[in-house]
Amino acid sequence: MTRYIKAIHCDLFFADAAVLVEGPAERILVPYFVRQKYEFLTQCYLSWLEIGGSHAHRLRPLIEILGLTSLIITDIDAKVGTPPKAVQPKRVAEQTTRNKTLETWIPKKLSIDSLLDSPISERTDSYDGSFSICVAYQQPIKVDHGGISQAEALANTFEDALVFQNLGVFKELPGYGLIAKFREAIASHATTEGLGEAMFTCLKGGVKAEFALDLLEIEKADQLVIPRYIDEGLGWLEKQLRRKQRELLEIVDATVGASAP
């Protein structure tokens, strides 16, 4: 891991904050979302690491040594059984997470039911007030689908979370690959649970980077709603960096005042 950082991400040592993302789709689209909604963050030096959020715990010693404010965007990674089988998240189904970051670092929880109900206060860790770390993973959202108002939707990955958050867009979105598969799944499943299972199957053979690039080219790209868990994480990151900026300005003002004749 040390060799990887030296070779690929030496900018980590000079960044205002690090954003660790799960895969190529997040690496392509999350910076786009930042430019669309979080102007302040575009003025900050963010180091983007596509390392697989479930492997973020491997960077824990380095992040803690650097004292670097970090946002980890990862997947809830539901599983059942022994040997473990990856499944779509479902409540009261004795599911656990395969994600070692969630299990061993933040929020140190294994149960999917517990992870789904964890507020952001339980998904952050502050190190003596000098820097903080937040983990963002899929959270339950309410959607209108199949004639059912405010039905709970549980996503497993960035891609299905994006679809659940933008059902109206994907329902009529032209395109091929995963876009077409998601459009067909929305049309053929009347419940959020059934739709989630269908998208879970679609993603097993889908090309996620191609999906993300295709979305950047659609006319309604700027109308896409950021998945709730990512929006919450970016909002947290902005607050942290604004606070650090204010503290730095206060130090500068105090230093200038002290040196004035």
C-alpha cells in the first residue's frame, strides 16, 4: 500500500482532504456532482483515490499519521450465509456486511439492519478535533414507484442508489448497456424490493465505467439528484473544510496582529 501511494497518490501529502471512492463510476461522477453543487469544494485541494471503499481500512494508519480529513464513499455490501453470498440489502433477513471498513473501522458494525439505521454521528470519527473521518454508504430513501407512495428503497451500490434517487429520469432515459437494463427493470417491477433485486442482477454483468460516461453525455445530466448518502457525505466534508479555513484565517489574523507595530 505504501508503494501504491508513493507511485500514484503522492498528492495525498499536500491535500486539504482525501475522498476515497469505491470504483470507476464514483470516480467519474462524484467529482461531477461536486462541480454541480459544491462550489466551495471545487476551490479545495481534494485527493481522489479509487481504492475500493471496502479496502479503505488499509489506509487507516497513513490517514491517521497525516491527520488528514477524509471522506470514504463505499458500498454496504450485504451478504448472507456461510460461505458468504452477496445479496441485495433487505431488512430483518439476518444479513451482514462484507465491507471490512464498516466492520472494523467506522462505524464498527456488522449487521445490515444496524448499518441502515446508523445516523451520520455514528459514521464519523473525530481525532481530538484536529481532523475527522466520515464513511458514507447506501442509506434507506423514500421513493414513489409502482403506484406506491413513499416506499422504502434499499440500494447496494452507487449505481442502483443513483437510479432509485432518479427513477423519473431513468424510466424514460434512452441508451444502451446498463441504462437500458435499468429502464427495463423499472418498467417491469412494481415494488422497490423487486426493482432492487432486478438491478442487483443487472449489475453483475454491467460495465460501470461505461454507464457513468454515458450519463455525463445525456441532456439531463445536470438534473440528476445526488444519491442521498453521497450528498450527506459531501455536505459533511464541506463543513469540515470551511471550519478549517476559518481556523486558519484566525491564526493568520492573530499572527499579523501580534507582529504589527
